[in-house]
Amino acid sequence: MRTFFTALLTLSVAVLQAQFLAPGTFGPAPEGYCVSVEEVVVHEQGSALEGQTTYRVYLNCLNETDYLGGCAGDSNNPLIIESTSGEWYNTAANSSWNAGGISEFVIGLFPDVVYDSYLTIGAEDGETTAAGMSTIWGDIDASEEFSGGDAGQNVTVNDVTGGAWYEPFEGVEANQTGLAGEDLKILFAQITTAGTLSGQVYFSVYANGDQDQEWRDVLAFDSCPIPGCTDDAACNYDEDATEDDGSCAQLDCDGVCGGDAVLDACDICNGPGAVYECGCSDIPAGDCDCEGNVLDECGVCGGDGIADGACDCDGNVLDECGVCGGDGIADGACDCDGNVLDECGVCGGEGIAEGACDCDGNVLDECGVCGGDGIGEGA
């Protein structure tokens, strides 16, 4: 019997090496395949798993029908699964190294079983086809770190024989959990730990579900580019981003990141622009234009007013009567009131007084002489 089991183990290892670990002509992973570590639950204070986080580790694919045939490691392509805390959570409620022991019945009795750490090929519970997947190991059995109720420990499979967990491909039509599906990713591990995960896995993948397009390669955890803004001067800078996706934005004038508010021609955020009489404002009170000019006494905006020597805005001057633009003393008149010179040469005068014979008030004497002495005495 012992000889039988030895032979069986030797045969199994040989099959494992032939299927996953033996050198071949398989190409490397095409660009675009990568491993992502996604946070599922951060366990809150007061819970049984306080201080730990449940992560799911996915192989990200390019095609919906890509099939994950197996996850492996050996001396040439080591399998490494590590947490900075050195360990991860296992529960005895799931005795399996995979998700086969997780069911609605068990969850009802032990709710935390959903956070159990396990290895898988796409399955997250025992009610899927991958619950019956297989595993085989040489000197180092990584599945032991995911079984039972003891905490799992960091593990590296780097022995010559190596090991793997896998599920034989039954064709795309079988709709196995090892297919990438619409979200283009395949779950291959769930780990609940207080630390940060790192590691690498040697994958066997049938691109488009075609075994003739199989590739094998080692991919590291968190090898997927993280798209985002890598410009630290942008308002939406993402310190975790490893690949700039053109999304970088700046604060607009209203303080909105990536907003569309802009300064108008008057430096007003989202203002109406230069729509006023003076562009950005109306004419100031007291001014007559946008240049700061005022109306002069002639009503001209920015004008020079009445010219020197003129008496009005039409350029007229004062006549001799003091009338602006007047005609002055009329012809024949002697003053501005229209008076004329009398016979005594007085402007507007009454002339020679009645009974007088001249302008000095003299009268005619008896001899008919104006202002004369008349007939002398004794004559």
C-alpha cells in the first residue's frame, strides 16, 4: 500500500509539472493582463475582526472568455503571498483551503466565514463549480496557510517540484467561474489581514477560452496601472495613480475643481462681460463719457467752453451796449437806447428850451439879438 501511495504521489507531481510547471513554448502575458488587490471590507472597531481588512485579489483580463486554468509556483517562477503583518485570518467554519465550505447555512451560523482567507479559481462560495477544483504541492504546501482555524502565514513556494491550484477547462460553454466574464477579472484569492498584501503568482491562462492561445507568466500583485491624474498641481491629483488618464483639472474662478466658470472681460467670475456703456461699468455720476470728461458751459462733453473774448458758445462778443452778439448803437442814434443828438448836441436832450434862442438858455432881446443887451440906455 505504501508503495502504491508513493507511486500515486509521484504520478500526481509528474502530471502537475507537465500541466503547469514544465518548460514549454508558452508566450508571456500579453500587455494588459495584470493583478489587482481590491479592498472589500475594513472591519470596524468592536467587531471580531477589528483592525483587519478583507481584500480580494483578481487577475484582470482582456477578454470575457479568457480562462484561468491554474495558479502555480516553483523554483523558476516562485509563488509568493505575503502580508506586512505576517499573517491572515482563517476560520475553522471553513475547513477548506478554498471557498468550498462557505454556504448560506454556514454563514447563518458563523457570519464571519464570509471573510475567511482562501484560494480559488473564480468561486467565492461552495455553491459554484469551482468548489471542486484541485490542488497539488511538492515540498511546500501553500494551501495549508488557508485551511482550518489557525492564522495563515506568509508563504513562498520556490521548491523544484512547486505546486498549484487549478480547475480543468471544460470549454467556454460550461460557463465555469474561471472565465473572466463581463467585468474582465477572475478572483483567485481572498485574504483578511491587518497588513498590506504583496506577492506574485505564476498564471496559466487560455486567451479567449482557446487552449491554443495559452500564455503563462508571473504577475505581481498590484501590477495593474491605476488611471488617474498624476499632475500634483491639479485639483484632482491622485497620489495612487500610476498612469495619467488625461483627467487632470484645475480650479475654476468659482473654486470648483474642473468647473466651467471663467472670468469675463471685466475679471468677474461668470460675469456678463463688457456689456455696459463703458464696457465693464456705466458712465460715472457727474461724468459725460467713459473718459472722465464733464459737460462744459456750452453743454459739450469734454469741450473747452466759451472761447476767450467771446461772450457765448457761438463765438459772439459784447457790443458797445454790452449785448452779447448785439448790433451795437443803431445808425443815427447816439446811445444804446436809440436816442439821437438834439440841436444842442446833447444825446437824447430836449434841445433849445421853449422861449430860448440858444442852448445856453438865452433869449432874443428887443433888437432881435439872441442873448443881446437890447437898446442901450439913452438910445
